[in-house]
Amino acid sequence: MIGFNSKAGWMEFPYLTVSSGLTKTYALAYKLTDNTGEKWTSRCIRFKNKDSKAFYGGARLLYAAFPPLLAAMELEGKGCAFVCALSSSETVADPDRQIPFITSELAAIVGAHSSIAAVSKQAHNKLHNLYKADQRDAELEKAQYACGVLPAQNVFVFDDFVTRGGTLSRVARAIKTSNPEAMVYGVALAKTERVNYCPHPDNGHVPQQWDKIWTDGENEVA
């Protein structure tokens, strides 16, 4: 089991199964693959399925929860660059897709540099149908992530979910190739986990007010 520290309500993972290039990784909650009825897991699944209500809920929560995390890290937005992981079919970020959109909006909220256009890759097959680690790794190698020079040394890579860290690590290594002094942090809506693998993973750590923020976000959609 990979342990986490609590930071401003977030789960702070000092390392993941694959952590090359990553300083630390942050997630709001667990997404439990073998307990899909759990509240936060269900919300994350709907977010992944492009449910409009879940998109608003997740976005509103990230907009509310990330600034306190940045403050707890003793960082200011002006010293940070925000990028995002890309979907399997993307070669550059589609600014209207959920995660790139949220990344750019969040950069504006905290005064950071939105640098989503700096990251590129090759298209590859989807990972969610690949259950073995070596298969996922082989597919991710096809991505060949690349990154341009960024305007800040504190770099945050946003993604919807993190599992082993394979995608975030490849983005981080690309960032550090062109920005060798960069400190790279992963940020995800949730950490994917299995109850049968990770004993007692639950979302009891999630602050109560986050539930209301998500619900209020969903209620914005008619």
C-alpha cells in the first residue's frame, strides 16, 4: 500500500509505483475500481464518462481546493506553470476537453502560467482496456511525450486520475528534459485503487465541505 500525507485536505503521495521525474503527487479522493457504488468513486466515474453535472462538480471542487493546497506548499501562482496530461488520441491538448479546460481556468484563478500548449505526444491506443502493467507501459512508450521550455520552475501536471503514475512520470520526464531545474508535481481528481489490493482505502479523509462544493457544482447544470 502506498501511503499518503494529508495536505490542505488533499492526499499527498511522496511517491507512486512509477515516480520518475515527479516531486510529489496530489489527489482529492480515491476512485475504487472494485467499489463503484462508493460516493466519490461514482462521481469520478461520471466525470470520466463526460457527465455534464459531474464535470461541473469536479471543476468547482478543483477550483476551490487547489488554491489552499498551493498556499500550504508555500508557492505563489506567478512562480508556477500548469500543464496537463493528454488523452490517448491527442497530440496536443484540446482546450475544450475537461482537464485542459480546468487546467487553464485554474491557472487564471491562482495567477499561474497556463502552458497546456507546451506538451505534445504521439497518439496511442487507450489504456483502460489494458490490465497488465507491462502492456500499459508498452503503450505509454508510444506516446513519446515532449515539452517546450516553460516560464516557471514549479510545474504542475494535471490529469483526471492517477493509478501507477506511468502517464504523469512520462510527462514529468519530458518536462525535465527541456527544463532540467523544474520541480514537477502531479495533480489528479482521484487516485485509482482496488480495495482488494490496498487494505482499507476509503475516502474518510475528504473534508465535509468538499461534498457540498461538488453538489453545488452539479446543481448549476439544469
